[in-house]
Amino acid sequence: MRIVIPTNNKKGLEDTVAEHFGRASNFLIYDTETESFEIFPNPEVTGGKKFPPDFLYRQGVKAVIVFGLGTMAYKKFKNYNIKMYKAIQGTIAANLQKFEDGKLQELKEEDIDIF
């Protein structure tokens, strides 16, 4: 499974999760089967015209771990059947471990208002 986590740096798994999905500088995509990752610049932040959920869907992402995201991104991910999970404080590695342990809360539409 491919999981995306927004980040503002390029430190890999030891980096932290960016506070807001759409404003993150980069996206780290982790593949649970190969235990490898790639880092992509956020196409919106770098001046592109690609909407990040569309770009990430084309990358084969099936889940996203975030602190916050906007309503439009939430609806796009929902339409693509990409699951969304609430991030915890700590590293990307810690968030991935919690995800694999089934201990991250899945986001619902009513949760979006708190971000």
C-alpha cells in the first residue's frame, strides 16, 4: 500500500508531519510492501497547476496521514477512495508505525471543521 504524508523538509522518515496538507512543501510517499519511500514537491506550492489529491491518486496512493486538510482535498480523497488518518506528534516513522498497528484515527467529514 502507498501512503502519503505531507512534510516541509526532505529528511525522510525522521522528518515531521506538516501542519496542513495543502501548504506542505513536499509529500513523502511510503510503500508498505517494499518499505521504501519517495519525496515529491507539492505541485501547488511549486507553482504547478496540479491539484495535489489528483497528483497523489495518479501515484497510486491509498491512504493519507495528516494533521489538517481543507474540505476540497477531503472530498477529492473521498471520491478517489483514499482513506484519511489523523497524524500524531512525532516523526513520519512513528506515524507509519501507528498506522501499521491500526492506532491512527480515520478522519470523517465532521472532523474537518476542527482544522
